[in-house]
Amino acid sequence: MQPTTKGIRSTVIGIFVSIALAIIKGITGILGNSYALIADAIESIADVFTSGVLLLGLKTALKPPDKDHPYGHGKAESLAALVISLGLLLAAGIISHASIINIITPHKSPAAYTLWILILVIVVKEGLARWVNKVGNEIDSHGVKADAFHHRSDAITSAAAFIGISISLIGGKGFEVADDCAALAASGIILINAYKIARPAIDELMDASPDGKIIEEIKSVAMSVKGVIEIEKTYVRKTGSVYYVDIHVIVNRELTVANGHKIGHDVKDSIMNAEPRVQNVLVHIEPDSPRENLYRG
């Protein structure tokens, strides 16, 4: 199974789970007089929307390179992650606005049975978040990891609602707004998650260099190729779940063009065999200096 296909499967499962939970939380929140639970339902609806955007992004990323997109369509995943962060931002705004209105508007405490629904939601959503995050790490996809963050934010809002409703029920009269305050606090947590999702997505869209580990691995593989004297430059950029490499290698200046060309191909083949996530390698051959030749004798 291709890495992106794994991401599509986890996203589709997440969509169905979010739809089911949104319905359960919305009905329970209305009947049980809990805005925190209604806010939670809104968060689940946002999950459905953003997961749909991610699904579109992942399917787009599967398209092979073409004339207009020679580097493929992998950045569609990063665009999807950015949209997810904007969806979280919107959800946080809606929840915080409605929470403030409910805080200043007198109302009765939520029903006790809403707590059982929240326990179910917390367990399901946290489990889903961990599984989706594992898939995201396996395929190194910011979009899928962003989707996992979104599921976790749903679990967080549910936990906040659980605390708020518990305080409201235990405290009695005068503590009716506790679950609204919990929903307001949860919106702040959602905002933090939105930032955590947006930052790596923007970095990838801006072709920021990935972590140094993969760069060092690529340089090490290139240095092991016979005929390579030194690595002058190594540029790596991530596109979706794959990498593109530009590398400058120094070889003996006395080599023929054919021999230098062969070393370049050997470097490319060695890197792509050692790191399956590398989609393509552009090798630039540089001659060593006369001083380096003398030094090597």
C-alpha cells in the first residue's frame, strides 16, 4: 500500500467517526442543556469538513508529475493541512463567541447523563488521534498529522466539557456557567493546535529544509560512492510524503566527462536505493582544486 493511500484510509475512517459523534453530541447537548457538548459537536462537524479537505489533498497528491507539475502534486497535502488549521481557527472563534454569550445569559445546569457521552467521546477521539498520528508519522505527512491534531482537539474539548459540567453539577446554583467557561478554555487550546498545524505546513510550502537527520544520511550515502571526494552542497525539500534532492559532489578534475557522469548516476542510484522516500536526485558534478590534488598526492 502506498504511503498516501494509508493516509486516505485513515482519513475516511476519521470522517465516519466524526459524523457519528457529531450527531450523538449535538442531540445530547440540546436535550441535556449543555452548550459545552453542543460546542463539542461543532468541533466534530469541523473535523468532518477538514478531513474532507485532507481527503481531497491526499487524492490530489497521488497524481503523477505532469507537464505543468514536474515535481508532482505532493504539496496538496500541505495546502490541506493549512486549510485544516484555518478550520480549527474558525471553530475556535465560533465556540468562544457562543460561550461568552452563554456565560452572560442565565441558564440551568446541564443534565448529568451528558457526562457519559463525553467519556465515550474522549476515549474514541483520543484513540483515533493516536492511530491517525501513527499513520502520519509512518508516511511523514503533515496533512495526516494535522488531521490527528484535529481529532485530539475534539478529545480536549470533550475533556474540558466533562470538567465544566462536573463542576456545574457538584457546585449547584451559581455554577451553571462552568461548562460554558470550559468550552471557552477549550477554544484556546484549539487555537494553539491550529498554530502547531499551520507552522510545519507553511514551512513545507516555502520549501524549508527538513530536519538535519535525513540530510546527513543523504550526504553519508553520497560520500560512500566510489570517486566522490567531497560533498559541496546538499539541498533537500519535502513535497508531500516524498523528498527531492539537489546535491553537488566534488570529483577528480582529471576525470573524463563520461566517468564524471557515471559517478553522478551512481550517487543518484545509491541515494534513492538507501532512502525510498526520495523521489528524485539532481547531481551536479564539481571538479576538485589543483591544491586538493597535490594534497592527495
